[in-house]
Amino acid sequence: MASIKDVAAEAGVSVATVSRVLNDHPSVSADARTRVLAAVETLGYRPNAVARSLRTDQTHTLGLVISDVMNPYFTELARSVEEEARALGYSVIIGNADERPELQDHHVRNLLDRRIDGLLVSPTDGGSPLMLDAVRAGTPMVFVDRWMPGVAVPVVRSDGRAAIRDLVAHLHGLGHRRLAIIAGPAATTTGQERVAAFREALEAYGLELPDAYIGQGDFQAESGRRVTEGFLDLPEPPEVVFAADNLMALGALDAVRARGMRVPQDIALAAFDDIPWFVHTDPPITAIAQPTGELGRAAVRALVDRIEGRPPESVTLPARLVVRRSCGEPSPRNAAVNPVTNRSES
């Protein structure tokens, strides 16, 4: 493997000149720059990234801590983050918190020890002292999808309130009146926000959300199964179960089928966080879709702005309702365009 001394010898310049060219220093003549770059290409020289980071105090590496790598939403988010970072000249190291605050902090600590240039986090709760310390120490950070209230960090997220209102309007138009929700963790901002938006949307139609129709989940499939079983055991089960994320929706579907019941004939099902699988279930699941790829790309751009000295901005993008057939909608052959979403998707 060629060394920087080999490049200097090939180009007929000093090692210092090679270093200045590789670090884009303006003091190098055009002729010397051309010869060095030609020697780098001829010899296939690759700079030592670790050594360079020690000199420049930058690693061109970002950290990403996501809440659950098994959740297709976060898998897609991580992919868009990696693609955008690569396009901007950064690498990404990913840590999976598995919805556990202690594992989240473990990954944050390790990433900071690796001298990353900045950190993207989807917090598992709202009170990590470690992240608060990192923010106070000046670590460039952006929250994505979720956030920590009161912490002065840019947030890139979607706003699902309008889409939840659209969903409730859609369900009301189909004749449903008893609507229940499988909530996400109360310690997360998204868990709190989706329950509040659902309650407000119901109130607009004079509908209540009794405590029995609020099931506490954890954004994972088993909790969706458990909560739905509890709903089905009620003296008056709900007509609709709205799962506040995709994995809990799949768990709810398993619970319904385990009872020998059918969706939507016996109980309707809707979900927050659309995923490609939902078009392949029987029936396809009506869901609220987030602009996941756009969120990941916007989060990287905000973080790189912060790293490179430009003022970063928070970004909020709208979610949208995708109507399918899990809530008693007409089949595609007979369906009119939905007045809420202006679309029908099977």
C-alpha cells in the first residue's frame, strides 16, 4: 500500500506539499497540485482517516441512534440518513436503542468516544442526562422523529395531527363511533402527541375516548397484540382499533386473527406509520404515512449545517392518510375518491 512519502517521491515534491494538497490548502501552486493528484491516482493512495482526523479535529463521521432497527419506519429512516450523509461526504455509525433508554445512552456514549462530528438521535424518552450534557458541551446534535422538550436542539419530524383528523373523519364517515387507540410509550413525544391528536379529533365529532379504549403499548408488536386482546375482552369492544405505529398494528392484526375474527368485518384496524407490507395484508391496511425519506435527508442537512457553522433549522413535514380496506371501505371497483384524502389506494 502506497504511503504519503511514495506520493511525494512520485510527484517530486515534499511530504508537506502532499499534505497541503490533500487538505486543500490554498498555498500550493497549480502545477504542484496537479502532480500530487496525478501521483495519488497512479499509486492508488488512500489517506489514513484516523490520522487525518487527529490533525483536522474532524472525522467526517455522523452518529445515528434510532429507537428500533426492527421497525421498518426506522430502517427506512436510517437508509435515507446514510445516503444523504454519503452524498455530503460523511459516513454514518448506527446504534439501535431497541426502545430502551439505557441502551440509547450506551450508544450515545460510544459514539461520542469515537469523536463523531455530530449526532442524530430519535430519543426513547425525554430525560437523558447524558444527551443534555452533550448538548451543553456543544456537541452538534439534531433530534429526528422524536425530541426532548425544552432542549435547544433542532428537530426534524412530521406532524401527524392533520392526518389523524383526516383518519377520524374517514372513520366517522364509514359509520364508526367506538374508536380505540393503542398508544406509544408515554415517555416519548410521539406517544403523547398521537393520543392527544386522536382525542381532539374525536371531540370534534362529539365522540369520547374512554380510558378503557386507551391501551398502553411500547411501539413493538407484542404490546399491540396484548392491548388488542384486552379490547376484545371488553363488554363493549371498540369498532376500530387505531395503532399508533406499524408494529403494534401488526400485533393487533395477529390478536384479531387468533380469535377467529376478521378485519374489517368484525373489527376495523388502522395504523400510524405506513409500511410497504400493509398493501400485502388481507385486507390492505389503512394507514397514516410519514415522509420518511425526506425526514432522514433533512435531518442530515440540518446536522451538517450545524457542524459546518451554518445556522441549522428545525423542519416539520406533514403526514398523510392512505385509505385502503381495513376499516370497511368499499372495494376498489366500487370506491369513489375519498373526500378526505382525495385518493383511494388498494
